[in-house]
Amino acid sequence: MLEGLKDNNGQMTTGWKALDDKLYGQKTNPIGNRLGIIRGWESNWYGGNDYGDKLAEDQKLRNYVFARLSKASVSRVIIERTLKLVTLTITTARLEL
């Protein structure tokens, strides 16, 4: 079975599993496959030392926007940060609020 794909301990070295002489691939996140090709990141910023605080603030902003604009059918919220400015880009299906 797939001897060339095993390391010295007999473990598989690629993302494939061999069962009954058939190869089965591992499931991956489709958004991760498309990043940089046809889709960008949902947030564009560098966290530095307070990365966790900014990440929590992003989540609070997203929750607020989705709750406040629940009837606007918000599909995506993109957050971009510079040193002193936070820009929210909100993609909705309905223009009336």
C-alpha cells in the first residue's frame, strides 16, 4: 500500500489516508483554499501586542452590526484598521433600513 508516502515510523507524511488501497483526502475549509485568489480576508489589520483585545473588539463589532441591522440581511462585515481609524464595510442585500 503507499510505501513511498510513509516516514520511518510508518506514519503517513501527506494529507492523504489509505484505506483498502484507495486514497481519501482530508477535508479542508473552502474559504482557506480561496484566500488570496478569489477572496480576501474578513479583517485587514496587524494586532501587535494587543492582538487578543483587537480580536475581541472585532467580534463585538460584528455582533453589534448583525444585531442592529438584522432586518437588512447583512452578509459580510469587513473590518480594516489603521493606527487611529477603524473602517467597517458592510455588505447587505437590502438598502432600506
